[in-house]
Amino acid sequence: MPMEKTFTPAEAEARISALWEEQKVGRAGANKKPGRPAFSVMIPPPNVTGSLHMGHAFNNTLQDILIRWHRMQGDDTLWQVGTDHAGIATQMVVERQLAETQQPGRREMGREAFLAKVWEWKAQSGDTIITQLKRLGASCDWDREAFTMSGNFPDAVVKVFVDMYNKGLIYRGKRLVNWDPHFETAISDLEVENVEVAGHMWHFKYRLAGGETYEYVEKDDTGAVILREMRDYISIATTRPETMLGDGAVAVHPSDARYAPIVGKMVHLPLCDRLIPIITDDYPDPAFGSGAVKITGAHDFNDYAVAKRHNLPCYRLMDTRAQMRADGAPYEAAVARAREIAAGSATSESEVDALNLVPEKYRGLDRLEARARVVADITAAGLAVTVLVREIDEETGSEHLRLEPVVETKKIMQPFGDRSKVVIEPMLTDQWFVDTAKIVGPALEAVRSGATKIMPESGEKTYFHWLENIEPWCISRQLWWGHQIPVWYGPRIRDKTDDTLKVAGIGWSENRQFIENDLQPFCAPSVEEALKLAKAYYGFEVVEAASLFESVLKSATPNSGISIFRDPDVLDTWFSSGLWPIGTLGWPDQTPELKTYFPTSTLITGSDIIFFWVARMMMMQIAVLDQTLPLEKRVPFKTVYLHGLVRDAKGKKMSKSLGNVIDPLDIIDEFGADALRFANAAMATLGGTLKLDTGRIAGYRNFGTKLWNACRFAEMNGVWEGHQTQTTPPAATQTANLWIIGETAKTLTEVNEALATYRFDTAADALYKFVWGRVCDWYVEFAKPLFDGDHAAETRQTMAWVLDQCMILLHPIMPFITEELWSTTAQGGIARANLLVHQDWPSYGPDLINPQADAEMTWVTTLIDEVRSARAQVHVPVGLKVDIVATSLSDQARQAWTRNAALIHRLARIDSFTEGPVPKGAISLAAPGATFAIPLAGLIDIAEEKSRLSKVMDKLAKEIGGLQGRLNNPNFAASAPEEVIVEARTNLSLRQDEAAKITAALARLAEIA
RNA sequence: GGGCGGUUAGCUCAGCGGUAGAGCACUACGUUGACAUCGUAGUGGCCACUGGUUCGAUCCCAGUACCGCCCACCA
């Protein structure tokens, strides 16, 4: 059955995919050859909730190219596939689904039932993206598919947590963290997106206690006094008025002369029955605002630092949904206690946290609502800095003056949750942290020493910059879907003698925050282990309770019946993905896979997750693995290849709201996976953004068709009949055959070098130029006359070999069409021994390049180009064959002509060839060692020919001028390297030779005219 | 505010010391023994600007302008 005119991706890809999967072509170690190294790649695990987008398509294409290339070379390859449980994202999806289907919500059904729902969902929809990866042609080891919540992963995660806890690398503490009020969980710094939004700044007056006054003096830059007045207040500027209810002090810079008279004095906190001190700190900038800053330790990261320095109380004003607190004692009682504390009464962190200093009227309000009310109330109290506004009553026409609060409109950077898109609130809570400062050293050293190489180099700079300024990593999340923290708590022992044990009474608050000071943590890999630790701590058996609430009930009697309960929080998703390479290889067991494939070879990932994932994997795995191993054995990967984000053709980020999202599956449907993959490879330059243009993908689809048709041409000429796959090229005698064999060898070298240096674009470019520009444009054309001559057999063998090489070399980038051709072209003869995916990568070298054939074919192609160009320019119809006269011919040129006469005749459309004098009415051409004339008496336009030759002359003159200029410069001769000078001389003489011939031709034209 | 990158043909991008490249687009021609998802021939660039280094700079260095991206606590 003859080949179809084109390749049909839709039909063939499904069939080939199924075949690959059935034969498990991507299994670890497939096609491995003795003595070859291992090559392993960890897929950046997509979220189980995900579906394939262009970024995945790009990223996985590059991985597959490397994997296929190495597998064909006989390396022991592993491409580890799997998915990430993606805590927040997945919990969000399932909760949304519950809401849409009118099922009970998460809290209603309880933790256990909800988690069952998530697993159910995962079983149904969790493999969507895996299926989609197969459509792309990804040759992963599908049998090893991993999931960050399955298999040995939970054990690995728990082990790492416990080990790090025991080494003091993980700690718990009350800190100001980024709080997502939508998901009601802490998130890490990285999950916060700072966005510039329009904000407002208000100015309030905090009156001095006891009606005191001071002289306020404002000076300009030169020191001249511009304002001098008596004030009974200090002016405060804020963008967050609602947080003033929790102020602990007002801070000014110690050098700020304006406030020097009142430092140390107390001011009335507006709307509150509290006095707070004026303190000095380096933090306020005297040049900004009024120079005085209100310090709200529990609601601002800067203020928190100031509060810590000055031991100021941090009063929490909001609940987990970022609404003004409504819990705890009535305001009056709370504020009374706050006054005592301010006066020096002993207190604790937990007591301060429990105090709700929100006045009753604001309790339960949303933060924005509270803000409006606070501003209105302060203004009403006459404590807003105001301006006079003139107002005209439209009805009566009367004028009156009115005071209005000063509100500056101002761009402010506002933090948003990257998932929830709501405004993040700094919140004072107890959380678990990784003490990153303690594990960052080796991660930095690994890259500095070259044990891990990051490409492009700019990625290393980013990596260093972030790690050198690393902050503690908040790893606890108040979610349900994830790895639950392996820590149990019991009441802390207050006093213990031989016969009595007093433990702290446990209280809890509505927002589930433990009263940390009173808890004793037991960190262990299992509840049994935790109970053992607890037994050792208390001195008698304890039991596990399901929650803090139950634990309190069961602990009612101090000396017996003590229970411990597990921390309900889960770990940040990135904590477990930080263990992806070792986790998927079976760690902590010392599996054979771990031994073979770790450290992994190359990580290919988007530069957007260098901090989230790459840096954390580096830190954690180096810290967790056997510390006696050298650093090179502990790094998770030897090379990290970072790529940019895939954008649309105009460089815009793809987003649903912009409607410019290109779905890779649509592209595959329309153009085939190979075209998308080739486009991805061609776009993969180092650095920069990746603009995806469907026009370009169409072009690469055409490229596939081109190869397809070259093979079809071969088929029509019996090339495949009886063909057997050959690793070495046939012994050829014909220049064209020798030449294309050499070109193939050059291409192999280029592709190898390009892929070895991660230049996927260069590899794609080399293959494109070879297949289209050499094989199809020239060799197929050369073959046509050769098939008619005495060397048909040799040419058929050569073409078969060359096209086989095209399939092999293209296979890593275009696996489907090449696999299809590999079997299709074998139908007429002997079946291929292997699927192409397991065909051995060739290893021939430059010895296949025949310099003589190379030079000769260059001469032939140049001559053909010139004849075609000349013909086109004087409008000789393509259909018309012409005669050619060689008016001068060197021995070498004569030989080249003779040996390739059939090719030249055909491609240049020449009827007869003679040697002789220049005929009248002819166009002239010059080639190295030869001058030709094409007699066109009556056909040519003398003027046109003259202008054509003049154009050629102009170009030559320009080149000659440049070369002469350089050669005549004595400094050039003195300084330039020898080969450059020789090259310039050679070029000059060639150009001059050619110019002489053209000049002669021009002179003859003048005679005719 | 700090850091990183970019500026080359109409568009998307390679090249990064020795006479400017590709694909797409555009123009003209074309039923050539595979391919119109094609062929042949063309058009099109002070390689952002200003200095410097060099025999020689699109390429190296410094600065300027514009454009991107990342990080950051200015109330």
C-alpha cells in the first residue's frame, strides 16, 4: 500500500502512543547498554488539579527530548513522573465542587469525611494531566507514577520532619505571619503577591495626656523655620486606620528635633480609653509623613519588629477571617487589664493574645467596614487632621465653611494571596518554621562549587540573592488536605515532685489558637512513639485524644488521665515536593533506584518556581541525606535548566481573563504533537520569554510533511525495497552521495553538541536546515537523474540510509512522525529490528565527511544557483531549456562539471553544454575556475543584462573595497592572526577574479550595443 | 528602592570580535518524475543611542534612553 500524501497526526499519534505504552518503552533502563551512565530526570510534579497548559507542554517537551536522546544512546534512563497533592489548590477545588453540588461543606462533614471526598475526587480526576502528557508523546516510566501523598511519601515526609525537629532545624513559635483570611491559613512569604493598588492615607491627632502642650517647629532643608505653633497632639499618618485600636506606642526617630520635647510622654489613643507612650526608634523616617508612626505590633511587619525591640504588647484585633474580633471579655474589662499591663503588671504572651481591645461597636465588623467607621468616629471626635472647605448650598446660595479630614490618595503595595486573591493580613499566630538559616549554607555551596549547575547563569544570581537573604519558612498550614504535622501536645508540667504532678490548665480560644506556653510538644513519626515520649515526660501512661477540646476534658484530673492530641495543621505542599527526587526513588529506604538514579541528572523547570521548589529541594535534601556523604552525592540534581514563561504571540501572559490562552491540546489536534514539540524546541533559547506563535507551529507541521514526502518519493523510487537498517552508510562513489553522507555526519555532530549544552533551539535549527535545506532541496533533486543512471543502486542505498538518519536524529524532537515513518518505510522490505524509540543513536564522526565531494558539491550548487538567478533576472521562462558555453574552464572545474553534468543539466535546465568562445548575445556567469555564457540571441534584453551584471559588480566592488581596506592597513597585518589575514587575501583574490570576468562580460555587452 | 534581563529585516527570534542570519509576512514567476502543508527567484537592516577598548565592535567595557521580569516593610 503506497504511502498517503501526508501524515495524519490525529490517527497515528493515538495508535503510536498505545503501542509505546503497551511496550513500556519508557520504563527505567529501557534500551540501556553496558558501560553507559545513568540519566535521570524528575518531572516537576504537576498539581493533581491541573490540566495541561502551554508551560507544561514546553517543559515536558524538553525533558522528553533529553530522555529520548539519552535512551537512544543506551544510557540507563529514568524519567520519573507523578503529581503533587497541592494542598490549597486541591482543597479549594473540592470545596467548590461540594458547594456546586449542594453537598455539606467541609466543616459540616468534618475532617475525616472531607478527606475521603478529596481522595474520591483524586481517584476520578487526578490523572487528567497524566493522560494529557501522553498525548504530548512524553516517554515517562508510567509504572512508577508517584504522588506526594501516596506510597512511601508520607513516611519520608514524616521522617524528615522528625529528623529536622530533633536537630533543631524546625521550631514552633508565635510570629507575625502572612494570613489568608479566605482559606484561614498561614501562608509563606512566597505565596504572597504584592500588587500596587490605589490606597488612602489619613492623618490623625493623638492628644498628649493631661492636656500638655509643646512648641512644634518645622524647618525646611536650609534650616529656616517654616512653621512654629503650639500643639497638644502628635500627628500620625496611616493607611490602615482600623489597626490603630491595637496601637502600643507612637514612634519617632531619635534625631527628630520636632518631637524631642515630647519623647517619653503619653498620648491618648483615639476612640480607646488607653494611653500609649511616645518612643524613639530608628525605624521612622523623619522625612516621610509627619515623621511619627503608630506602632501596631500585631498587624504590621515593621511595627512588629519595633514592638519586639521595645517590649510593647501586640494586641491582636482580628479573627481568622480578618473581621474585628468579637471574642473574649467585654471591652471595658479588657481595656482595664491592658491599663494594668501598661502600668507594669506581670502578664504573658498568651494573656495579651487573649485580650480583645476592640471596642464593642466595632466588634464583628469586616476590616474595611471597621476602617470607615474608625475614620468617621475620629473625625467626629475632632481628632482628624482637617482642611477647611468652602461649600455652597445650591438651594439657598449661601456659603459656609466646613472641616474635612485630609485624605491623601496614594499608591500602596498591597499583599494578596496567590491562590485566594484576597488581601493578606499580617497575623500573630503560632506556626511551625524551618530555620532556613541553618540549612542554607550547603545549598549555596553546592552551586558555588559547581556540584549543581544552574542554567542560564543569571538563574544562579537569582538563586544566590534569595538564599543569601533567606527568611524563616513558615511550613504549617491550617488546612486539612496535606501531610498532618507529626507532633502531639499535652499539658506542660508546672511542678513535679515525687508524689505530685501539676500540669498547666489548658484553655482554648474560639479561633483554635493554642495557648502555646502551656503546651508540651511530642514530635514523633507515629502516635505510638509520641505516647512513649509523653509517658517518659509525665511518668505514667497517657492516651491520645482526638482534639484539643477532648484533650482538655480528659485532662481534667491533674495526676491521671492525661491525654495528648495531634497538631491538626498540615505541612506546606512545598515541604513535601521539596523531597520529590529522593521521595520518588524510595527514600528513606536505600533502594537500588536511589543508588542508580540519584543525584538526578537534569531538572527542567520554569524560572518562576526557583524559590518555591528548586532552592527548597536543594536545602532540604542536602540537609536530610547522610551527612557523611560528599556534597556532590547529596545534591538532588547536577544541572538545573530554567526556562521562562510561555506567553502569547504578542508576549502577553496567557490568562483566562485576557482570553488569549492557547490550549496545547487544541494545538495538538490541529497541527499534531510533533509540530508543537518542534516549535517548543526551537523556542528554547537560553533566557528571555517564550512567545508562542501558531504560525510557527504550522511551519513545523509543514516541516514534518516535507520529510514525509521525501520518504514517499523514496518509496516511489524503490528505495525501501529490501532495505535493512544500516548503522554505517553504503560505500558510495558519486559525489552527491558522498556529499550528503558527509552532511549527515555534520548534522549528527551539531545535534549532539547542541543537546549536550541544552541548546534545543540549535539542535532544532540544525535538523531543520539539514532535512529541508540539504536533503530535500538538493539531495532529492540530485537523486532524480542518478536514479536513471548507472549508479541507481548506490543512490537508493544512500538515500535509504540518509532518510533513516533523518528519522533517528529527529526522533527525540518529533517522535510520532518519525516512529510512523520508521515502520511505514520498512513495509516493503525487512521489518525493523526495533521501534525507533529504541533504535541506537548513531556514533559516526567527521570521517564520513569527504572534503573533495564537499568542495565539488559547493561548486555545483553555487553554479546552479547562479544560472537560476541569472535566468530569472532576464526572464527566461522556467520551462525553456538553454544551452551553456564554457568560455574558460580550469581542469578542476571541468572535472566537477563532467562528474555532475546530469545534475547540473537537470537543475539548471540546460539543454547542451559546449566549450568555446563567447557567443554573441549571451549572458555571462562566473564560477570559481570557470566562466560561462548562455547564448540567448533574441531572447535577452541587453539593458536588463547590463543592469544585472552591474548589480553583481556593485556587490563585488563593495566586498573588494572592504577587504582591500583591511589588507592595506599596516596595523591589520601587524596585529591580526595569520589565518584571518590569509582568509582575507584568498577572499580578495577570488572576488577580484570574479570581478574581472564580470567586467569582461560588461565590456562585451558594450560592444554589442 | 534593590536585583536581573532585553533593544538585530514589517513580525517572532538566532548570532555575540573578522564582509549581517532563519522562519513567518511581502513581491514576481511556476501543473518541473515527493511535497501547493510546495518550488524558483527576489524585496527588506546606520544590529536603540553616546562614548571607550581594539588593526577591526552588532558582539567587549562605561554611560543614556526606552521596554520587560523578579524581589522589597516606607507608616
